[in-house]
Amino acid sequence: AMVLVIDKSGSMSGQPIELARASAKAAAELLSAQDQIAVVGFDDQTRVVLPMTGASDKGTILASIESLTADGGTDAYPGMVKGNELLQ
């Protein structure tokens, strides 16, 4: 299983968020059908963008990653905690 915890704060606006989304999609594409993936986005709030999902559901996974937009402040710690919880 893999949880992608992605910074989507305002400082990620423009090319940084585009690169983060592209990297996340590339990582998701490497998973096999037996794997699972979740996506957590954080700015000054933490949000589970995609709960733990079978990696074979590529359309849903890629759409959830694409939905990330840059806005807000930065508070990374709660995002990391949520990622760890999802892996448990």
C-alpha cells in the first residue's frame, strides 16, 4: 500500500503543483492491481482526496490526483499523520 501526501498550499501554485500531480500520477501508474493507494492533500487543512483504493482503479486515482489545486497556507504535520493512519 502507498499513501501519497501532497503539498497543495499556495506556494505550490503554477508549475510546482503541476509537477507534484505529474509525479503522483507516475507513482500510481507503477502499482500493480494487487496494490492499494490513498491520496492526502494538505495546505493549512488536511483532506483525504482518495481513501485507500485498489490500484487497478486507475481512472479514479488519476482524477483524484488531478483534482488537487494550490491554495492556502502550509501545515504538513497533520497530513503526514493522516497518511500514517491510512497505512495502519
